[in-house]
Amino acid sequence: MPINILITYNPQKTQLISIEVSMKKIILPGICLFLTSVIIAQTAVLNVSDRTAMKEEPVATYFLPQTVLEIEVEATKITRKAGPYSTDARKYLGAPADIQQDEEVWLINKIDVKQNSEPDAGNQYKVYASAKSSAGFLSLTETGILRGINLPFSFLPEEKSNMNTSCEKQERKNKKQKNSLFISNFAPKEENAAKKPAAAVVLEQINNLREARQEILLQHNDVVHGQAIELYLREIDKREGELTALFNGKEQKETVKRTFIVYPDREMTNQEIFRFSEKQGFSNSGTPVTITLKKMMNDRQGSNVRGKTGFVYRVPALTEVEITSNKVTFYTGVINISQLGKLASLPIGFFDKDVRAAFDPQSGALLQIGK
């Protein structure tokens, strides 16, 4: 006996389907899928990769955030340059030169980790909602990350400034800030050079300065006194230092900063970030500096959802972060990492009753929900 089924899916159109009882098991599943598609077309949140047929255009789209770690490294570059008369230091000064050869020494002062977020291309969602629903009122960051649903603008926290991910810009900045290594070029006034070795001339000048300093300190000069004496003595000390450096050499310290970007898409154990050498600094031939990420126990609820049940958001994972090199620990901390956590969802129907929700654009976590 035939069965007539009337399905209304459009106010202006109805469709009558006649089927035989013997074909009920074959046809009805298809009818259920068709009905589901019609319902989804009215109100749904779907991942952009979902191929479900939709008749309307989405009212909005949003991204979930993915955590990005900025590894900021501060190092000191020590440049040492031997003086032109370093081999004569013992003969003229009575002790070997402080610096006997040119060299560079690099040291890592500190490493800091900053958390930032970027849109996660794998978690972009399309929102389909009726004109009467408040579910289409989304608050997004400038990059399209979900910040709130059905929220007034005044409720939203101030958005953090974007991070600078360009290591090349920092490198150019460091080069511009470099100072010349030495004020003088180790060129003493070698008077009577034909009669005395250059090193002996320098020593004589040093002794003359020391004698002048001593006379000022011992004598009560009625002409030069007070602040004028201090300025004169500082100038003598400066000249003596420059001349003495012709024997002992010079050392200059320079602070160098570099930033490295890590995308933590999984737990890591001793994953290399960069290499560092005590002789060459940031160099591929150096010792690896590594990062370890380990998730902590997380009791917050969440599950891997596809997004058909409602608005999808992140339940980030508290993660221990450790940065080490050759058994030396430079950084330890705990950071919320979005993509190491789970996904959860809020039913769209909540927001037809003037319910509001706020999310952390950095981690994707649900901050507040209510009227």
C-alpha cells in the first residue's frame, strides 16, 4: 500500500513524495538526511571544511586562536682587542698585557617567553542563523578571532597589540645600534721615534700624565680649584687610559637581542629552537638551545567536536615550558596553549534568549556566559 509523506521545507513550496511500504528502509534514511540539511540551513555553525550543502550565505565567520610563542633571547657580545704593544707590556709596565689576542666571547644573559595568538586556519567556522536569532552578532578581533557573542562593544577588553615576528628587522636594528669598538685607533704621538721605540714614547707620556696628576693632588693651586680640578683630573685619567690600552688592549660589551617563533602544535621534548656558540654567538655550528612542552593535568571539560552542535571554542591546556642548553636551564614557566587543549561548543539556541558569551582571544577559552 503506498504511503504519502508531505515535507514542507519552504514557505512557498511543498513537495509530495510517494513511496512503497517495501522501500521504507531504503528511502527513510535519505529523507532524514534531507530534513537535517534543511534544519542546518536555518541555524548552524560549521567548519569551513564541512561540505554540508547550505542554501543561504553564512551571516558571519570566525577563527579560533592558535598559540604562538615568542622566544626572546638577550645575549652579550664581548669583543676583546689586543693593543699594538701588548708584547712589550711586561717590559714597560711590569706585567703581561690583560688582553694578548683578539677574540669574541658570547654569553646568553636571559631568555623570556611571550604568548601571542594567530588565527588557526584549520579551525575557521561559518555561522548560519535566522534574522531573529542573536547568534549572528559576533565580536571579532582584527584578524577574525572570536571574542564574543551577542556582546556590547563596551564589554570587550582592550585588544593587545600585534607581535613583531620579524627577526630580520631586529637584526638590522641591532646593527644600526652598534658603536665603533675603539675611540682611538692606537696611534700615539711618537716624538723622537728615531731615538726611542714607540712603546717607550707611550710609557713616557703615561708617566708625564701620572706626575701631573700627582702634583695637582699634592699642591694647593690657587688658580685651579673645586669643580675645575675634578674635570682636569678626569681628562688626565681618560688620556692615561687610552695610552695604557696600547699595552693592555680594550674590551667592549654589546647587548644583542634576537626573537625566535615557535608554533607548539604538539607536546615537545628538547625541540631545537636555535644554536648558540660562545665564540660565534647565534650560529648553526653552535650548541642547540631546546624547548620542552609538557601538558599538565587538565580537569576542564572538552571534547573533539566538529562544530555542528553550536559555537566551537577552545579549552586550552596548561603547559609547562622549559628552555635549556647543555644542562643549563634558561627559562621555566606555565603557559595556556590553545591547540594543545580540546574543543567544546555552546548550543546556538542559548543566544536566542539574549545570552552573552565572552572568550579570551589569546587562548580561546570561555571567560563568561550569562545574560
